[in-house]
Amino acid sequence: MNETGRSGAINPPPLRESADRLYRFVSESPGCTAEAAAEALGLTAHETDEAVRDLRELGLLSTGGAGPEPLVPHPVDFARVKVLNPLQRELNRTQALVDELRSGLDELELCTPRSQHAHCSLEIVHELSDVRRLITGFADECCEEALSSQPGGARVEEVLADSMDRTTRLLGRGVRMRTLYQHTARFSPATLSYVDLVTPLGAQVRTLAGGFPRCIIFDRKVGILPLVDDSKGAVVVRDPQVVAFVAEAFDRVWTTASDLSPEERRSDRVAATSEIQLAIISLLTQGESDKRIAQVVGISLRNCQRHISHIMKSIGARNRLHAGYLLSKEPFSGH
């Protein structure tokens, strides 16, 4: 029987449906064995063993040992004394520690010079794990609005799965959530599946060709921005002027973006492809490298080179310089 985790905290099992049914049945059937109960309830051997184990850990059931011994139910008060009361004491101790630490931090903040507060309005966080913990913490404190821009095309499935619980909690509290992706995200099944899950909950998702710098803003009070060296870390911004500037820029770009909704998604993908090509052409005429174009548009280098090759063949360009000249003379209309 394992009532404690590695930290010593009580860790009781949940009262699953199979355990609930088994307890009720045994309470009404004195002398019943596990095998008889399983047959009567239609439980598998695994479900029965799991239910018996959970009920024993909760103090609701005892068995006579090996063999077809009868199951002996115990009053529900046994579980309260054995599990709930210790849990409540542990919760009270934890709450007392939280209150004490909060009081100490509040007092420390009051005693800190204003100049130091100004200096701390920008906080560099180097470790990705720390960045994710901060995002989760800020999300749990968010009350009104969450803005997010995730350029780079298709999202990684693990990242989407990791953010799903956080997103569900935000939307469940009535927080307004707006997210910007690039058009290339429209071709990602994982990203589209995620969007189909969160939009019915109230999330708004739009895409655009060129993208918007990566950022997350909570309640227009705190922002998380990427580091200039493109590392996995981030900078946490609390300066109200900087946060307001980024949020206003986000709002302006949002009005030009296209809804990523399940309706008419096929025609949207055609339009998105056209916009992606136009963005590539614009960067091509500016003399940007293939690598830079791919980065800005949010596609792989190979995909980018494929688009460029198609564009050059369509206009009959001999090389990139010739392509730039031709495109400056006549708009590209091929697909």
C-alpha cells in the first residue's frame, strides 16, 4: 500500500467508477468474494484487482488474504479518518507556508528601491524549462486577455499538447484569447486539430503570410519576448510602455490577418498559398537570401527553394538577378 510519494505527501488513489460500483455491491452482498463481484458487475480481472487495491488504500475495504476470501467493506468514515483528515492537515500546512512566503515577498517588494523595480522590468530567462514554467504561472494569473504570436509555420505536436491544458483553463475562466500563426500553419494537421479543439471554447486564431514576431502578452501587463540571439530563452517584459507598444502592434496586424476557422478551409489554403508566394516574391526582389526568406515566411529552406524555382520558371528568369528585374516590371500571377 502506497500512501505517500517521494516527498512524503499523502497520495491516495482516485475513487474510480469500478471501485465505486464494487464498494456498493460488496456493501449490499455480505460475504461476497472478488470473483463473484466481478462476475456480477461485468468487470475484468484487471479492473477488479485495481478496484480492490484502490478501496484498500482508501480504507474502505479489507480482504482475508490469498484465495477466495470474502471482501469486507468498512464505513466511509474510515476513509475520512485515514485519508481526508491527513490530506486536510497537509493542505493547511502548505497554505500556511504560501501565506508566509507571500507576506515576506510583499514586504520585500515594499522595501525595494524604485530604481531596482525599474531595472527588473526586463528579466532575462535562459532556460526553456524556466520559460515554460513562467508562461504557465502568468497564464494561471491572467484574468482578461491573452495574446500570442507563434511564427514559423506548423507547430510541434508536443508543444501543442503541452499548451492544451493551459489554454483550456484560460478559456474556461472567460479569458479572451487571440493567437497569430503564419499561413503555413494551415497545412499542418496537428495545428489544425489543435485549432479545431480550442476555437469552440472561445479562442480566436488567425494567420498571415509574413508573420509577427514571437510574443505572448497577458492582460497587457506582462510580455514574453524572444532573445535576440534566437536561443531557447526569453525576456520577460513588465515595463508598461513596452508591453503597450507590442500589444498595439499585435492589434494592428490582427486586423490584416485571416481567420483560421474550419469553414471554407480549402479555399483559404489556396489564398494562403498565393499570399505566401507574394511574400516570397517581395523578399526575393529585396535581395534576401533563401535562408532569410524561409525564416520570414515560416517554411523550410527546401520548401522555400522549391517556391523560388517555380516562380523563376513561371516568369522565365535565367537567375535571381534576372528574376528581380522581371518581377519589378510585371506582377507575378502564376500559381
